[in-house]
Amino acid sequence: MELNELRNQIDQIDKEMAVLFEKRMKIVKQIGEYKKENNLPILDKKREEEVIEKNSKYLHDEHLIPLYKEFLITLMNLSKRNEE
């Protein structure tokens, strides 16, 4: 496969990730508002850990698991900033 073809595939994936990121952040905001309205704790460390473990199991390449966990932790940290 040509380099430009591979780069085009990465560009398409990045575009899809941007759309999913925006969608996720909107939902995170809604969850934060719901929790505030219902006097629920905003942060739930146990749920975060469960989400990381559950989603890591979707990977077929086990060598990517540590990187994916780091990705999810970063995403969750950004989500927390979005709730502010």
C-alpha cells in the first residue's frame, strides 16, 4: 500500500475520532449536570476503573492495551475538565 493511502486512512480515522470525541464530551456534560441536579458525586473512580478494564478487552492486540488504557485515562481527565 502507498504511503499516501495509509495517511488518508489515518486522516479518516482522525476525523471519525473528532466526531466521536465531540459526541462523548456533550454526553459527559449532560451526565455532570444530572449529577449536580441530583446531588450525586461527580467523580466515580471505581466506575472509571471498570470502564478502562471493560473497554481494554475489546482490543485484539494485547500489546496495545497499556497504550489504550493511557488513552482512556487521558480522555477521562479531559472529560473532567469539560464538566467544569
